[in-house]
Amino acid sequence: MRISRIETFLTPPRWMFCRVETDDGLVGWGEPVVEGRAEPVRAAVDVLAEYLIGQDPMRIEDHWQVMTKGGFYRGGPVLSSAVAGLDQALWDIKGKAYGQPVHQLLGGPVRSKIRAYAWVGGDEPAEIREAVTAQVEAGFTAVKMNGSGRMTPLATRAEIRECIRRAETAREVLGDERDFGLDFHGRVSPANARRLLPLLAEYAPMFVEEPVLSDHMNVVADLVNASNIPIALGERLYTRREFLPPLKSGVSILQPDISHAGGISELRRIAALAEVYGAQIAPHCPLGPVALAASLQVAFTTPNFLIQEQSIGIHYNQGAELLDYVADPEPFRFHAGSLIRTERPGLGVDIDEAAVRAADKTGHAWRNPVWRHDDASFAEW
């Protein structure tokens, strides 16, 4: 069996799929994309395809080594994401070839269901109560929201109070039996993070995500020591080596993205590294059905898995939804806020190829917003 064709498809709202076909007709799907930079990733997939065409798809680890190390210049989000999508597709093929779900090939499941959280926005604090209530009524036991909007480097008391009000509102709706995560999205400076974390403690968030940008790894240990709130980060880190400094700093929850951090192969290694430090993983996944399906396969077989992000109904999805590209939505049906393990082969998702090909004819050129402060200087989005 040899790889005979590799295709990519730009699909709204901001995703990209890759399709890997073998000469005996097996097809594997992956999701290689950097949100807002899909076109460079598409080019990187085309370059890596030059190596993969004609190769045995079953030699996943060897291909991963060549794709990540075979060039003199290595790493970065574009290359890592291209490798990630191709890696997912190769695991999908291998599972289908053996008639087994990928989690069985990774050592077998350690759990029967995956707890997931729902997004409730958060950029507009006035909408939080209604949005959280809706997700509770839908059966979710956890939600996540942006912890702030645009924030000045040294926040005013009003800005600080607005952040606290988000947490206060979420806790009022959720009670003590449900959880919420606050995503600061790198919008908060180290100085603001030091002020905010102690003030948020009484509302007991499940975690605070990206309290500072990964660029400021030198202050993460101080933030860990300044608060009893678990710190989560990792969506902008791409290799297990990049995850070592936050683990050494005491970060409790790692959030690698299976479509950015080298795919299933590297996510497994990141999870194993986290286990050494007593940390959990909560994979980042505001993307499409292939990325979610691949994340679930890893989660089913990972002892130190905590909770799964997923994008159904997320506020970024404009023009298309995750289930639009799925022929059978059953694997993504929630049961009291959890996704149930299935034994479907490969990644366990049945992609609607006709829908994907039709969407690619429209494509997308999604770019993240550019925010500015009142003085017109750049602000983190």
C-alpha cells in the first residue's frame, strides 16, 4: 500500500482539511491549519506531499521524524500544523486498514466518555448570564469564556472590575457543582495578571487560560505562586520541548492543539511529559470535525486528560458549523456534556466529502481582528 494522492480544502468558517488517499482506495482525513494563516499551511502541506507520495502510509513515526527534521530549518506554527494534519490523516488510514479506532492502536481506552466544555463568548459581559444559562440547560457541566476584552497594559479599576464581574456572573449561574474557565487570550499584561488572579480566587475558576502570552514564560512561575487558581496554557506552543518550561514553572494544565502541535503523534508525547509533572491536558480545539475527532482519540487513551474544548456553536463559526461537514453526527452527540466513546475505525468521523469539496470552491480568507487602544497603538486580540 502506497500514498497516491494528497489534497487540501479551504473550508468556511476558517478551517482547512487534507485528504490522503492510498493506491488501494483507503482515505484518511486531517485538519492542518493555522487560523488566519491557512494559505501558508496549505503550501507547506504541498511541499511535504512531495516526500509522502509513494510512501507506505503505515510508517507514521518514521514519516513524522522526516517531516519535522528532514529540513535544515525546523519548527514554527506553519510547519508544525502541516505535519499535524498529515499525521492525523495517516493515523486515520492506519485505523481503517486494521478496522480499529485509533485509540485501540495507541494502547486502548482508559475512559468511556470525554467531558467537554462549551464556549460562551465573554467579549461582551452583558451577554454572559444568558449564554451560560443556555449551556447549562443544554446539559454542559463546564463552560469557557474570554476573561476580558481589550485591556490596557496597566488596567484601570473599571477594567479590573469588568473582569471580576464576568467570573461573578458565571459562578452565580453555574452554582458550585459546575465549572468555568477564563481565557485571557494573552490580552493581559504580567502586571495585570498579578492583580487579577488573587481577586478571581473566590469564584474558583476551573482554570485561567493564557494569563500572559507564551512570550512571557519568565513570569509564569511567579503567577503560579501568586494564586491558587490552576494556570492553563499551550495553544501557541508546538513541540514537547516548548512545553517543558511551563511544566517546570508549575503550570497545572497544558492545552496543546492537535492541529498545531504535531498531530496525534506529538500530542501523545506532550501528554506523557505532562504526566511526569503531575499536570493534566485539556486540548485546545476551536476547529472543525477532524481536529475534534483526532483530539478525542488521544483523550480516550490518555490517563491525565482533563476536559476537551470543542467548537460547536462557538462565536467564531460564521458561515459554517462543525456538523456541516459530517455525514453522520452521532460521534459528536453530547450526553450530559460528554462525548461517548465509539469503536468506529480510524478517527471515528465520517466526513462528507461532497460538502468539503463544495465548500472549497468558496474557500475563505479568514483573518483575526486587529485591535487598537484608544491612542491607536496595537492591542492584543
